[in-house]
Amino acid sequence: MEINWIIIAIVVAVVIVLIVFTTKKNQKEKKKLTDLLNNDFKKAEEEDSDFDNNASER
């Protein structure tokens, strides 16, 4: 039984290409998610003004 090295080489090349493609796509998605999480938040309203008003009334 003879090993068909050409078919093995093609399969290995396809696997390497898939790994590279998946890694690059994952990095793009990670960057998008990071940007979304860093920029998609609402600032809490400051309630310090109530404290200042109560302190000045005393």
C-alpha cells in the first residue's frame, strides 16, 4: 500500500489555510467587540448636586 503524499499535502495545506482564516476572522470580531464594549455605555448621572444643596441648607 503506497502513501499518496500529494493528497496528504493538499489536506494539510487546506487545514493550515482554515486555521489562518479562522484566526484572522476571530481577531476582527474581537476588535469589534472590544470597541463596542468600550464605547457602548451610558454615563451615570451625577447626584452630587443633591448633596451640595442639602449641605448649604444647614
